[in-house]
Amino acid sequence: MGEEAGTLEEVNEPYLIMEGYIKRTAQGRVAMPNAYRKLGLKPPVGTQNELFG
């Protein structure tokens, strides 16, 4: 993207979390069902997102 990692974490990531597109977990960042729908994709079935979302 041409952005520094710090910029992505400080500017873009909070927006994506607020909009429900990603979630921070102990394993890292996870795409939420909203992200898949935004991209026109079907969210995976049986993922941890559905169990604990």
C-alpha cells in the first residue's frame, strides 16, 4: 500500500475494527463476516468468528 506499518495500525486499523471488518485476537487480526460481504464474498462457515462474534 505504500504506507508505514505504524500508520496502518494507528489510522486504518481502528476504522476497520469500528466498522466490524476486522477483529484483533491473540492469534492476530481476523477478517469478520462484514469484510467478506463488503468484498462480495461468502463468509466462511464454522469459524471462530461465528462462535464468539
